[in-house]
Amino acid sequence: MLYDAYEFQRSMLATASAMANFGAGMLSNPANPFAYFGGGQVMASALDVFAHAAASRGKPAFGLDHTTIDGRRVAVHEQIVLQKPFGQLKRFARDGIEGGPRLLIVAPMSGHYATLLRGTVERMLPFADVYITDWRDAKLVPTSEGRFDLDDYVDYLAAFLEHIGPGAHMLAVCQPSVPAYAAACLMSAKAHPCRPRTLTMMGGPIDTREAPTAVNLLATQRPHAWFEQNVIATVPAMYPGAGRQVYPGFLQLTGFMSMNLGNHMMSHWEMFKHLVRGDGESADATKEFYDEYRAVCDMTAEFYLQTVDLVFQTHALPNGTMQHRGEPIDPGAIIDIGILAIEGERDDISGLGQTKAALSLARNLPADKKRYHMAESVGHYGIFNGSKWRDRIAPVVEEWISAHD
């Protein structure tokens, strides 16, 4: 009943949002005398904030139609180069630009769409031939397509790297650091010609025993059965994936919002004040952030539960017990992949040391193939988006890739 109750509430809020949006437009219309006195602007601003907060959201667009290379504007076109049931490989082709490092950006499958990394892609476009894992909303995948778990995730990454070809680089943001690292281990063990030349992991939970955060503690303080019974829901009949067991994106969003509820409330209060003052540009910046942040998708139950078990509860990768379809995952197999671990000093999702652990696990990798970077005064989101990512972190990634390309 959980998912059905959510859909009922969502449809009611969508109606309320539309009415509030209409009211805001009426109260702020220049032809309406009430817009100039009697608190009309204040009421219109309040309705605008509510309308935006209650609106339904689908999958956002990347909207990256150009980049700038050597001072020249270059058109960019999205291309789906490989399609699979639970995700596709998307390339951002740059008109007239040949060569350069080929970079696979692995987006998180953690409740948000790959467009959460729009800023990551945008910053790397002038430097690299960028590909990204564009994961599909599990509620839209028919049950006839079968299951998707952590093993499948690793297989997808290997298939994407094979499609891109030898010599590619891989950058994993947050959650996919574990399957990306596992794929690198397995491909290295087989001396696969398409294993990544470098692997950059940013804010990834390689070893969550290091500086555990609230997210880590939630996963360890409850037994595995609790997650099965309390956070897994069945997709309603209105979606193509009807009957599929999923971890709903709206639950993940609720968890993230509650972690920093005070900050989110202040953001909306500031947006309200911007609207009252007529500062539409500042208000729009906040709206754009939440348009992306609130756009969520579902994960398959098997993928979510397996991740909770192996990554957060049993710490299988650092303990040396993680397997892929019965085959041990041995970080010692990595001997020639340049590994860059990046962490944010103020990351409240993946604490300091969790990503850095990947360097010590790769025991047979030469020291000159390892690098650690701690971004000062940077939180989790700032690792891959915003000015600190663009100005302080991306240059480190580019330098590392260039040194091994």
C-alpha cells in the first residue's frame, strides 16, 4: 500500500500545486491592482514557493547543447550509443572535435537521475570525449526484463567500457565507486584490453567503517530484514514495471531531505524573500537546484538490498569477501590502473577515509599510480557540482587523466 498511498498524495499535491501556481500568477499580474498593495506580492510569493515545492517532476534533460574549447563555441549532441534494459550509455559528441581522452562518468544509481551530474559533464566536456551511464527508472522497466542487482551493475560497466574501447578512463561519483572498483578488479584479473586506464572515485563508500556518517549508521543499526520489510514497495499498475519490487526514489529523497531539513527550510525561506523583493534570478537559481534534487527514480529491490548488505553491513570489499557471480573480487589484481581518490572535507554522506581506502586495498599497484586529494571545505554535493568542483577539483582530475592517457 506504500506506493499507492504515495501516488494518491502526489496526485493531490499536483492539483494543489497547479491551483497555487494559478493564484500566484493572478496576484502578481501587473493588470491586477492587488499586486501593488495589500500584501499581494507577499501572498503571490508564498503561493509560488508552495507551487514549486508540491509540483510533480519527471526525468530532467541534460540540456548541454554546446561547450567552449579554446575560446570557440562547439555544438554538443547527445547520442545513445548502447542501450540495455536498465540503463544506456550516452555520449556527448562534440562537433568537429576528434581525439582527446575518452571518459566514462558513472552516475549514481541512488534515487536520482544521471542528470544530477550535469555540472560534472559540463565541466569535463572541453577536456574529454564524455560518456555517461544513464540509468533507467526501475518502475518503468517491465518485469519481463528480469532482475538487476549489483552483479548486473558491474556487468553493465564492463560492457560500457568494452563499447568505448581500450584506453578509456572511468570516473565514479559516490555510490558507483564500489561497482566501478569491482569492475576494475575483475577486468584487471583477466588482463582485459578494455580495462580503464585510470579510475577516479569521488566521495565513494569503499570502506564505510572509516568515519561513519548518519547514512552509514542507519544501515548498520538495523538488521537486513528491517529494510526488506519497511522500505521495499511494489510498483503500482499504472507503470510499465507494475509488480516489480523496488526501493522507491521518494523514500530516498525523504531520507536525504531529513538529514539537512533545516538547510532546506532556510533555502525555501530565502527563495520566498527573493520573490518578495522581485529578485527572480536568485529565486530561479534555487528552483533549478530543487528541480533536479527532487526528481527521483526507483531502484530495484535486489540492487538496493544487496548494496545495503555488502557495502554498508558486511563491508565485503575491504574485508576481501566480495564476489561477482561466484568469482572473488581481488583489489590486488589492479597493477596498472591509475587510481585517484577524492574526498570532501565536509562530506556528510561518505566520510573522510572511505574513498581513500581504495588506495591501500590496491596493494600491488605502484605508488606513482595512486593519488589522494582532499577538497577542503567541500561537502558531498560540492565534490561534483558547483564552483569548487569546477575550479579546484576538476583540474586535479584532468591532470591525473592527462598524466596517464
